[in-house]
Amino acid sequence: MANEALLIIDYTNDFVADDGALTCGQAAQALDEHITQLADDFIKAGKWVYLPTDVHQPNDPYHPESRLYPPHNIKGTWGRELYGRLGKWYRKHQDDEHVVLLDKTHYSSFCGTPLDLRLRERKVDTVHLAGVCTDICVLHTAIAAYDLNYQIVVHEKAVATFDPAGQVWAMKHFKNVLNARIED
């Protein structure tokens, strides 16, 4: 089925690496191999891989996250680069028309981006979610996908967050409120 897309959300050095500005640490690092394998599987099946990736400008006093979090994912910095194996995978596949890195400036991958339009152009009706943070950007992306009438699949072994309680709550919310299918 080519009507599915994998969204790998915010899997950057700042959110994953030990010395990232807003890192989920080892919980996120443990996802690297699984996320990269999912990306490979989607490409081999002729499906789409989107990498909606948080981007910020330095010293932006107008962005609401500036009051909530330390500076992170600043455009053009090491922190904004994709982490580990996935970063290498992306560099290898970045010229493939089925692989798209997409800048986003809000929690939801759909807010202020052309993601919905791109998915609909490609007749995608099911989005698979992976990345970080489960209870923030992955959750807000799932809510938007639900509101836009996409089928949602959350890969439980491909999402992580800062707070174990937030992880448990979000996984229940995906299943019980958004009718998402949960897979490994």
C-alpha cells in the first residue's frame, strides 16, 4: 500500500543526543535503529517518509516556546541536525522523492506547514508516527492528523519523551481518544 506515510518527528541532536539542548537522552537514543529500519521499510515498499523537524531562529522573543524551553533546534546548528543512524540514512536518501525533510515551527507537524497538502496530493490516508517527544510534538501531530481524518499508527518502540508518566499517558490517549493503532 503506497497510501501510507511515515512521519519521523523531531529526531534531532538537540532532542536526542546526550549534550542536546532539550534532550530526552537514552530513551530517545534507544529508538535510533528501529526508526531507521522503519524508514528503510517504507522506502523499500514505495511509501513516503516525511521528517517534520522543529526549527527556530536565535533569540526569537515572539515564539511561545521561547518562554517555555531553552533555545533548541536553531536553524543551521548541530543541534538541528538529525541524530545518529537516522541522520546518516537521511543524507543517503535525501535526493529520493519519497523522502522529505519539512521545517515546522509548532508542536504539530501540520500547523503552518504544507504537510496535509503533500499527503493528500499523494493520496496518503494513513500516517505512521515515530520520533520525539511522545507527549508533545508526536501527540499534537496525532491530534491534528485525527482532526484531518487520517488513520493513525503510533510505533510504540519508535517514540520517547522526557517523562515516563507522559509516555504512558500519551500512549493511552493515542489508542483510547484518537483511535490510533499501536504497533511495535
